[in-house]
Amino acid sequence: MTFLTELEKYQSTDWNAFWQGISAARVQTALGKSFLNPEDYAALLSPAAVPFLEAMAQKAHALSLQHFGKTVLLYSPMYLSNFCTNTCTYCGFNAANKIPRKQLTLAEVETEAAAIAQTGIRHILILTGDAPGKADVAYLLGCLQVLKKHFLSIAIEIYAADQADYARLIAGGVDQLTLYQETYNPRIYDQVHLKGPKKDFAYRLAAPERAALAGIRAVNLGALLGLDVWRREAFFTGLHADFLQARFPALEVSLSAPRMRPHAGTFADIQPVSDTDIVQYLLAARLFMPRLGLTLSTRENADFRDRLLPLGITRLSAGSSTAVGGHTQPENNIGQFEIADPRNVPEMQAAVRAAGYQPIFTDWHAI
């Protein structure tokens, strides 16, 4: 059984009726439980739960302290390549966009990695466009040999791959996978992915399972909020995380709640997602899965990120750039999207400490 089987159970659901059918009493029942099921999670995502956000926040804060203490991991993204074969209407790397295309040489990877490592960062997230014929596994393995000299943990956010390729990358030094389904609504997924290998909804959906079968240590999931109604996306992202945790008990599972940002794309039919919506989503996710990692990226502004720290955030990006080689090649200013929090690593350290938390650079490394 794959997660697609679970997803298909909900395809005939009347979502408006579903959410409106959840009462305040049902929310209170969920809040009173120590262990939540998917129906409880749905209740906490519903409109009826909005008046209970303070109670949810208090419980989420206590659970976060219990499972993670007052620590927040800082990491940096590093873009290796922006070549792409997909026509995704919401993405700046869209193959139809007339932007300069670049892929770092191994010498440039060395320079970029050294600059990031000098800030103290030891966890790196490497990203590429979806062009496996360009940024292929052989190229990535060469990059990994360079990156391992500078970082203790290397995560990838690349195209969906098969199990054998994930196994090769894991053997080469990758220990974490970030892969966003973008939207769990197959109809909208088809509409926003016009051409390219990413158009295969089921293949992408099963990619985290293939990585887990290959032996990946950790997986980070997410839907791009704004493509569909946020409550639906939040429900399925949480359900996906719960499915993976149940099937692969040793796997570390986390989620992100990325929100649409300005980009060099054509997608304009953006579903509204407010700050309060993001808060409700993250609180519900923490209560549903107390050991779930929660990542908040620089798609959100500095004030909002700072205020969300006590609610259960476990990872924050710092010193971010969404351009290829953006840490050492300022002329490469065409990024995947505009970031909202431009703070560098020392500034993020100070912000985390000001909130009463300890910024950490290492939570795991190979022996």
C-alpha cells in the first residue's frame, strides 16, 4: 500500500460540508486527548477550532518543550542548478521562463560551501531544478564529495528519483530528503504542471516512500500553500507524515508550510492563506504528531518567524539565497522566489536567543 491509496479514499469528499460539520464540542474532544487520530487532526484544522487557538498554542508549546527542549536547528539552502525541464506555473525556474540558467562547477561548489560553512552552518540543504539529464546523480555525487568536507548533514531538494538513485545518493552522503508534493489535489496538480516529468502526480507522491526504502534518515514534506484551500493541503500533508511514520518507524519525519511568494511565473489564482491560518496549521500538526519536526523558511518575514518559535518550530533557515551560487556570486540575482527574511546567520542566532531558545548547528552526524 502506498499513500496514494490513502489519498484516494477522500476523492469524493465534499470538503465544505466536511469542515462545516465539525463542531466546537468536537474540537474540545480532540484537545482533551493525549493521542490524536486523523479525525482529531481534521477537527483542529477546522473553522470551529479558531476560537481555541490559545489553548492549542499552550498545549503545543508544552509538547514541543517535552520532545525538543528549547533548541532550534539553523540550516542554509544552497542552490546548485536552476536548469529545469518542467513547466510549473508557480515556479521561477519554470522551463518556459526566459531566465539565465546556470549550474555550479565543482570548483564553484567548493567556494560556495566554504563561504556558507564559515558562518557556522553545519547542516546544508542542496537544491536543483528538475533536470536529471543536467544535474544528474553523477553530478550530485561529485558535489557531495565536496560538501562532506564542510558539513555534517546534507539534505537534498531535487527532482523525484527512483529508489536506486536515492540509494546511491545516500551512500554518497545524503541523509535527508525534502520533497514538496506542491498540492495534494490531483486536479489542481495537473493544471499547474503543464509539461515535464513532474506532471506525474503518483510518481512524485511516492518519492518519500522510495527514499525511505532506500534508507534515508529523515524526510521533510510540504504543500505549497496558495495552490488549493489551505485546510485541505494541511490535512493531507499531516496525513502523509503520519503514514510515513507508521510505515517507517525509524524515519524522522518533518513538514514545512511554505506559502506562495512572488516569483517569475504565471500562476495568479492564489488561494488566500493568512498568518492565522499558518498558525492554526502548525499548532494542529504539533498536537497530531508531537515528535514531528516543523520547519519555517524565509518565505515568511522575520517578525512572523520570531513569533512562531515558541509554538513548536524546530528548524529555521538562515542566510538564505534562492539563486544558484547566491552566497558568493551576487551577480546571479535570479532566484526561485523572493525571500521575506533576509537575516544572516549571526542575526538569526541573536533572534533565536532573544526568544529564549538555543540555536544549534548540529543535531546529528555520522560516526
